[in-house]
Amino acid sequence: MQQEINDNIKKISTWRRIFFMLVFSVIVSLVRVLLWTVILLQVGSALLTGAPNQNILNFGQTLSAYLYHILLFLTYNTEKIPFPFSDWGLTEELALPKIKE
């Protein structure tokens, strides 16, 4: 058992994943700020025009899918490293169909 633990600790892939998890923990903080900006812009749009802004809807949806992709990685539910260390297309695959007006 002790030898197995030592082998796991020495694995480069484990330390690589931990490094990426730390990087994405910082990115999650930045994405949260962007999401709050999207929320406030949509509230402003709803108050001023009576409807949400379509461009902001699409951006918010993509940003939410990106956050979801990061959370899947952080919780070991996927081995696919999120953008910017992989193609943005992985995030788009997770996004729901585009919102209609």
C-alpha cells in the first residue's frame, strides 16, 4: 500500500494535473467576475428595453458552458483540459443550442 502511494506521488501526470487545477482555479475567479458583469448588463437591458440583449445571451451561454467545462475538469469528471490549453470547440460542444429570440 505504501509503495503504491509513493508511486502515485511520483507520477508526473498527477503533478501536471494539479498544476492545471491551480491555474483553472484562478481562471474560475475571472470567469465569475465576467458572469456577474453579464448578469448586470442583462438586468440593465431588461430595465431599459424590456428584453434581454441577444448578444449578451449568447455570450453568457458560452461563458456558462466554459465554466461548466472547467468544473468538470476540476472535479475529475473529464480528462480534457479546458481552453486555453485546448481548442475552444470543446467548450462549444458543451454549450446548449443557441437561444432563440
